[in-house]
Amino acid sequence: MNAHQLKGKDLLKIGYAPGKAVGTALALMETAFKEISKEEQLILLSKVLCSPSKYQEDELWAPLAEALLPPKQEVVTPLLPGAKDYVIYGAEGIEAGALKQMDVAMRLSVTVGGALMPDAHQGYGLPIGGVLATQNAVIPYAVGVDIGCRMSMSLYAIPPDILTTQPAQLKKLLLDNTRFGTATFKNPQDHAIMERNEFADIAVAKGLKDRAFRQLGSSGGGNHFVEFGTVELHDPENEFSLPTGNYLAVLSHSGSRGLGASIAGHYTKVAMESCRLPQEARHLAWLDLNTEAGQEYWLAMNLAGDYASTCHHQIHQRLAAALGERPLAVVENHHNFAWKEKDAAGNEVIVHRKGATPAGQGVLGIIPGSMATPGFIVRGKGEANSLNSASHGAGRVMSRTKAKQTLSLPQVQQYLLDAGVEVIGSGLDEAPMAYKDIRQVMQSQQDLVEVVGTFTPKLVRMCGDEKYMEKD
């Protein structure tokens, strides 16, 4: 036995407490100091015991110093004791879970304003349909996973009766010129978006560039769609300088595909590691825009938003070429994003719209219903209480799981037949009955937008197992 070997009782005599530190000290002495006397070993160990923090950065002594120091207390940023005031539109149709989530968001120390849209329902972090203004902070999960998801519409000088006289031809146009979910074009059309500096300068974006190129011009799954329908323009003073009346229209809904989802996942993790919040608010972790991570996310978010817009442009370009026509007008707006805007006092704030449409004074947008109910071209009224926002759609009244458990295929097929709508793809989770009444939603936001035109869907393509397709 080594005559210089210390025992646990030797350390207890000089003040060490039973536990991990004793074992760590004995192992260290045996490994690095077994040739010096016990007295010398005890002198060294006494010095570390007296001031363990001085040895935290020392390569040799750090494990013992950490064992001697009290456990680190995780610093949790507290929530405000009560929620700040915010306006709720269509409160009678909003579930308790969404209200609770919004209340939590209004207790963040960086929150300066908020509003809840009439299509709101429970999500993660900020509810879908939630609008949140913060001071110099961006919350990845308040932006959402599908960054920059948007609506885009093209109007054509083609008689709308083509929908009934040439349905097979239009259906083929959709099948040939759109892709959903994991399906992509074999030869994607190149675009300047792929040359953006962010793909080289931001590590997470660099690793996603090849996948983003493969998915160019395609649409996501879930509630994303491309559809033919008719638009009736009501307002003779419309921004398109078009006569009132009926037009053939193409409407698309999709986002930033895998690029946006991966950016959202990466920076949500970064935010949650640097901004510890109580359990009920953990998904609302934010990035300070004065930090490198905050600036990097802001650039990546804008890249994903521009990429989503590019995908829509290519969808509409393909269909315009197939129709052999140039559109008379195009409308586009997005949600799941954060904007730098001015509040009523003129201060810059970060406005998150998670499933909410910008509705500033005179701003055009599209608010869709479901696959078998109307959508609306709208003009924003610039209502300050809503943070210049409106709903982004009808909003769900059933979760995807509940819709699958509650609805039957014959029931949905009959509903579509009665509405005069044909759907390619989709599933029970996207059935029209799973959504709120869009007319009631619009009624609840009369102070936020005015209707310029009404869109009626007729031929809808979505991602899915194509149960609704006609048998060839």
C-alpha cells in the first residue's frame, strides 16, 4: 500500500464534508500527487477547500472545485405577476387553451402589446391567431415553425365558366404544375434566392441550401393548397383598377418548407438555452436583437420568408404559362413572421403575427375559409387595438385528431358535393367541418378589414392520399 495514500477520514479532519468532493479529491491525489507526502497533499487540498472558486478554471483542480462549490442555481426569468391588457376579437368562439396561452405571453417582461384574432386556437407558445409586440426581442416560437407562410392569388381575364366547361383540363394543370409534401419537381426552376449571402454566412442555412433548392416551387402538407376558383370584385375603387364582376382566380397557401422548419427548430433551442422561463412559458423564450444570435435569427427568418414568397411566385408562374395568360392582378400577404413596426407613441416594436394577417391602413390581404367555404380579399383599416392585424383564416374548431375521430369520408364527400367543390388529395383532418364559420370570423373583425372581393373555391389540390380524386 502507498504510504502517502490519503484516506477519507484524513480529508474529513481538515473540513471536507462526506460526499462527492472526498472521492474526487482522493482520486486526484492518487493520480497526480501520490509521490508527495500526506502532509503536503493535505495542504494543497486545504487551499482548494478554502477558495474553490479560484480553481474553477484550472485544468487540474476544476473537477474538485466544482464538487466543493454549491450546485448552480438555474436562473429563471420570472413572468410578470399579471397579464397586460389586450383586445380579443370574437371571444365567444375562442377556446380556453388559446386564451390561457395568450395570457402567459402577455406576462413576459419584453411584452409591450398584444391582440387575439377571431380565428385563434391553441398552438405552441403563442396561440395561432395571436399577435404579440415586444421590445427589442424576437421569439422564434411566436413567429412559428412555418416561417413566412403566406397566401398568394392571381386574377385572370378568363371567363369563370371554364371551371364547369373544362374541369378535366384545369385538374390536369394542377396535377402537372404543383407538388406537395415530400413530392418535388425533378428539375426545380433556379432562382436568385438561392444565391443569397445568408446561405453562406449562416451555418444552419448553409446546411439547408441543397434541400431548399430541391423544394423550390413546391407546397407543404397539412392545410396548404393550390386551387382554382372565382373571385367577385365588389369594390369599384379596387386597387387593381378592374371593373367589378367575376374573374377566374388561382389561390395558393404554403410556406418556407424544410428551410423554415429547420431554422425555427434551431433558434428555438438557442433561445430556450439562453432565456430560461417558467415551465408554462418555456416556448416563448426570446432572443435579444442586440445579440449575435438575435441578429442571426432575424436574417434567417427573412431569408425563409423570401424563400416562401419565391415558391409561390413559381407556382403561379407555372400555372400562368399553362393557362397561356398573364394575370390581371396579384395579391400576396404572409403570417408566421415578425415585423419591425412603430407603436402609437412612435417607438419601434417587434410585432409577431403567428397565424395573423397584416392589416395596416390600406394594406391588401387574403383571408381564406376552408376548402369549401369562401375566402376574402380584404383591405386593412389600420386598427391600433389589433396591432394592425386581422385573422389569417377561419381557424380550427376541431383538432386534427378530433376531426379524424369524428368525421367520416362519406360525410365529407357529401359536403363537398353540395358545395360544388372537387378536392384532389387531403384527408379528414382538413375537412371543412373542422374549421370555424368564416362568415362569423369576418363578422367579428369588421373593425379590422373591409372586403374588396370574395373568392369561391371550385377545384382544390392539397397534400394527401388522394381519396377524393375521381377514378380514372
